[in-house]
Amino acid sequence: MGKYLLGRLVRGVITFFIAATITFLILRLMPSDPATIMMDPRMSQLDRDLMLHNFGLDRPVPVQYAYYLKNMLHGDLGLSFSTRAPVGKMLMERIPWTLLLMVCVIINCFIWGIPIGVVAAKRRNTWLDRFINVFTVIGTSIFVPSLGVSLLYLFGLKFPILPIGGTHTPGVTGVAYVIDVVRHMILPIFTLTFVNLANYVWYMRASMIEILNEDYMRTARSKGMTENRAVWRHGVRNALIPTVTMTGLLMGAMVGGSILTETVYSYPGVGRLIYEAVQRLDFPVLQGAFLMLSFVVILLGVVVDILYITLDPRINLS
């Protein structure tokens, strides 16, 4: 286990370095110039040169890249072009809300996706299985902003029973604050869960169909174990392994979905911050946000790999 974790850590560091490099280069290849946006047309040439120098934009790109790596290793993500605030501080204020959203979505996908996938496998080729397939196809086909705007209109305007933006109501404290946060998160969580649930259902269904015909399942039935007990006690645990694997692979897609979801619902997470930074061409904020999300995705990938051992100790990590 220790050797595996060390190797996984090394690969994670390399992946993070590649992601950081790609992020830096893509932002520098954008056709727009952030210096033009930052500068006031009334500024003198001396003031313009001083501003470019303070942000390091007057240096050649290779030199900027070297300073970028040096500052990143020291935990310095720079200052925002638009607000002049430290990027690290801005991200630390936003990342807890994004993590809370993503964790809730993953938990919901497991809670609903696993039993629905098991039922679809047990009722394969029946009307119920076909209905579930149609439902999941709709989930994967729908556009996140379209679903978000529809829910906002339905539950925020037509039947105003849920908040339509933000994470909490100012001035609310105590237990009421927790309830208020939950109410604000219902629509964002439902939106992201709906568009990601299909993958969990499909993977669980395919795994269970294969496992239902395994020798150990037939042995359990021959010993007098009921079908439901055999499925939930022996089958589900083994069928979870591909589903857990898929969770690690879908983290990047979930991050992309969270950007759209947070934008639609004015949810103050990292996704919303990225949207605002793109509008302002705020390079340091975009770099810091992408680095933070890359780190989270890589870390969750390691956690997913470790879960393999918990689900099936027969797996050889070497």
C-alpha cells in the first residue's frame, strides 16, 4: 500500500505540473490582452509601463512562466488584475462552497444511481428497464443552463418556494442558517445530480447484469438465500467497483458542470469565480482557480483508487 501511494503521489505531482503548464500557455494564447482592460485610457505612458511591470506583463513569456512556477511553489498565486486582491484568499473563500456542492452531488448520485441501476438490471428488457433508460438519456442530453433556468422559473417565480440565488440569507444565524443554506442548495444540487445520474445508473446496471450470472451468485441462491439478499449482500459490493472508477473519471465533467450551475444560480463558488474572471480576462484568478480544481480532481482520484481496496481486498495495487 505504501509503495502504491508513493507512486500515485508522484504521478499526481506530474499531472498537476502538466495541468499548470497547459493552463499558463492557454491563457497566454488568448487573443485579448488583459493589460488593455486594466488600463485607463487617461493614464500616462509612464503609469502604463509601471502597471505592466508590477504585474510582470512586460517580461517575455518564458520569464513569466519561470516566475509563475516559482510563486506557485511558494503558495503565491498573485494578485487579481481586476480587484487587486490576493488570488489565494479569493479562492479560499469560494472553494468550500464548491466542494460542498460537489460532495453533495456525488452522494446523491450514489444514493439514487445504485438502487436504480440494480432495479434496471434485475428487470432487464422489461418496461421498467426501458423507462429508466429513457429517463437517463434525457438526463445526459439536457443542457445545464436550460434545466437551471427552467427550475428557477418554476420554483423561484411561478411557485416561489425556493431561493433563486446565493447560498444563504444575510443576517440568519444558528439552526435557521443551516436550514437556509440547505434550501439555497436544493436547486443547484438537483441540477448537477440530474445531469450526472445517468452515468451511475448505466454503469451499475451493466455491472449487475454481469454479476447476476457469476458462480458465487448461483451458489448463494442454491444455499437458500433470497434473490434480494444475494443481490444486496454479494452482488452490489462487487458491482460498485466500476462505478467508483467512473466517479474518478467524471470529476472533470462535474467541475465543468459546476461552472455552468454556479453561474445560473449565482452560487458563489469557484465556478462562478471562473466565469467572472473570463469576462475580465483576469489571468491570475483563472490560473489559480484551474490549479485549485486540478488539485481537487487529482486528490479525489487518489481517494477513489484507495477505495478499491475497501470494496475488494483481492485487487492487487502493485
